[in-house]
Amino acid sequence: MDFISEQRTLHVVPLSANAEDRWRLSDPYVERVWSERLGPTATLLARRLGRMLEEQQGGVDVDLGDLAGSLGVQPSIAVKALNRLNRFEVVYFAPEQMIAGCPGSLPR
């Protein structure tokens, strides 16, 4: 069993927005512009994380299995989506600590 599958809690934390950032993760812009690059699971996950932080502005801990299940995927697929979001700098993901840092807005 690998390290990620042993960790069940994902810590979702807000990051400060940069001056050039313009779009929230929950904005339809994410689907319209980023979905082709990110794919459907990562796009849905980004929007979901954005809505979570709008509701819990100080951050939130979420069970990875529950989050993945709400997207209709296995936890390993959710982790792959988090890694993809990290690669495109949409969300900053530290898999060893199971922390997803979400900016207040996305770059244009």
C-alpha cells in the first residue's frame, strides 16, 4: 500500500491571490478555459475545492475517499487529478502532507 492511499484526510487551505490573478476556482471560467487542459475530473475537483473554501474560508479537512466518491472516482484518481492541477499551477498539492493549497483566483 502506498503512502497516499494510507492518508485519508486532505487538508484544503487558502493561498493568497497574486495581483495578476483574476478568476476564482468556482468560476465558470475554469470549465470554459481550463477544462481542455485539465480534463473532466481535475476540472470538477478544482471547482469543488473552490466552493469548499468559499464556505470555509479558513480551510477545511476533507476525507479523500468521500471527496473522490462525490466525483464518482476512486481516491487514486482524485490524487492524480490533484497532481494534474499542481502541474498546471491551478492548485498547489503537497502529496506527502496531503495539503492542497488553493489560490483565491486563477491566472488569466
